[in-house]
Amino acid sequence: QVQLVESGGGLVQAGGSLRLSCAASRSLSGFFDMGWYRQAPGKEREQVASITISGGLTNYGDSVKGRFTISRVNAKNTVYLQMNSLKPEDTAVYFCHGSPGDNWGQGTQVTVVS
């Protein structure tokens, strides 16, 4: 079972930036795509962004388009989520996911204060 470890979360003021990292325990080439999801208290988990490993095709949720950027560095087995212009409504636990399979990280907390 592959392990995914997120890092980079924290407390930031509205308008600020954070970069999340997701390090995989093996090569990213074993995945078709990887994505970032988030879950706020009392809400369902939602997909934020995804990227295909081979072609680097990206997809974003409407609420983060133009503010967040997903990328991957295959040599480091790592996927990133650059988050700019953060808003209080971005506050959530952010999870990394890899498919195929149901591979999830443990999550990292992002808190945006106004």
C-alpha cells in the first residue's frame, strides 16, 4: 500500500499564500492521476484540483480556479498545491489522493483568518 504524506498547512491571513506538498512512498508513475481534496467542518469532502501524472493535465474546482495551482515533480515523488489569494472559506483539512486505488494521505489543516 502506497503512503501519501501531506505537509505545508498552517494558519495564514486572508490574501496570503501557502504551498502544500504530498510526498508518495513510491514513484508517481504508478498513478494515473493525483488530486487534492478538502473537507471543512460539517461539509462533505470536495475535490480541489487534480493532475494526470503522465501528461500533466490539470483540473480545478470552480471555487479555486485562478488562485490555486497543482503541479508534480516526478523525480521527487511529490505533488504540490500552490494556494494564493486565500480566503476564510478555504479553511479546511486538505487531503492528497492518488488513483487508481483509494490512496489517501492523513490530511493537513489550512486555516485562513480575516
